[in-house]
Amino acid sequence: MTFKQLEALYWVVQLGGFSQAAQKLHTSTSAVSKRVHELEAGFDLELFDRSQRTARLTEKGEEMFVLARKLLEHRDAAIDQIGKPEVIERRVRIGVTEFTAMTWLHKLVEAIQRYYPKVTIEPDVDASGNLKEKLLADELDLVLVPDVFAQAHLPSHVVGEFSSVWMCKPGFVEPGKIFRLHELASRRLLLQGSKSGAGMAHNSWMKSQGVQPSDVIIVNNLVAMMGLTASGLGIGCMPEKCLAPMVARGSLMVVPCTPAPPVMKYVAMYKGDQRSTLISSIVMLSQECCDFTRMFEISSS
């Protein structure tokens, strides 16, 4: 019995098929099938009911799967605890939002590479809702998203926060006027959609204030929202500090509004059964690197 055989069994079950396991393990479907057959031959038993079209475990297969999961967990824990950071070899799939990718992802990658030079980072940039689904499907090991997904089986740790303000093209609204939220809601607003964590939070907040915008354009790309807002298409709710240079240049204007949009906290989330010392270390590095004040290395000062 080898760890490669146990990994093959584990991922076939977790991902629901041999081809999916092969993709996860960066090998061929035939190689995964061979490892499972070798494991079966070594114990003279059938792990899968081959009369079924899907990869369904037999009773003994269920027992072997539980054993495989425990042995793999112990192996990973031993490597994390005993191995030196510079010798740990692992592939870590990190899901991030567009905003994180535009601001501080590069700092995090550099920090991880500095402490764990043999760890391979595979970033996935997507909307928060999609990242959460990928995490649940074991397609990602860790996600950095707005704190809008409260689920007990997904441990989360706050890594940072940022404030948003309403912005528009200079002259689009009366300069110097402080708007009430319901007044802004009568104008055309540019908002992020339901797959965006920030969009979910802002939409929920406006509903809690009893405000229902009458003219909304959904923009799920922050760069596009910046451009559309600067072109005068509407009023957008966007991160404040990192866009200060555009305000200073006269490309955008802050629209004072009361009440102000809520502060958005960002968290690192992972599945409870996938926790490791390496993941915990990456969470701490995320807390150190998180900085939403600079976009594309443009200082907000």
C-alpha cells in the first residue's frame, strides 16, 4: 500500500470520478485506475462496485476510504509540523477576487515564495460566490473573499478591511451637496451583482435602509465600473483609498452620502477538514500582506 494509491482512492471518491481525480493529481486516468487496481490486489478485495456507472464504493471500499483519509491527513500533518518551510513541497490553490488581484495578491505570492520556496501557488481570480462554490467542491484550498458567507463548516479569519464611497464623473451631480441614500437611489447607480461578495453586502445594506434603487446597471468587473463611472454613465459604489489618485486627477468625484456604505471585511476561508500548518501560515501571511489602499502599485497618498 502506497500513499499514491491512497491518494487515488481518496480523490476518486471526493471528486466523483477517475478523470476528475486524474486532473487533481496531474496524471492520466489510466494511472489513477492502475493505482486503485493495485490497492485492490494488495488486499484481495473490490473497493468499487463496478456494476454501477458511477464510482460507488463497496462496504470494504468505504472502510478503506476512511482509512486512506486518516493516513493522508497524518502524513500532511507530519510534513507540516516536522518539515522545514524551505523543503515543504505542496501545490496550494488560492481563490481571490478581482479587487485582491489588483491590490495585494502580488505581495502575498512573494511572501509565500520567500517562506516556502518549493510551494507552488495556483491563483484563481473569480467572483466571491463562485470561489465559495469551488472551495466546497475541493477545487480550491483557500479563498480570500468579503465576509458575507457565514457557514460553520468553513472556518474564516479576518485578513483586512476597506471602505467604499459613492463616486461619479465630476459634474454628474451637484458638487458639495451631501445626499441622502434615498436621493441617490433615484439616480442611475452602477452596482456589483449577486455573485460578488461586495455586491451582496451593498445590496443587503440598501434593503436594510429601506432603499430600492429604480435605475441600476449591474457591473461585475471593477475596472469596467471605474471606466463607466468616469465616463458619466452613473454613480458607482467603489473602494475609496485605492481610487484616491483618480479623484486627485479629476477623473472621479466623491459623492458625499449619509449613511455611508458599510466597511467591508475580508476573510480567509478554508474547509475545516482541510486545515494544515501550511494553510494556517498562508492565512497569517495574508493578514500581514492585506492592503487595499494601492491599486497596481499606485500610492493613495
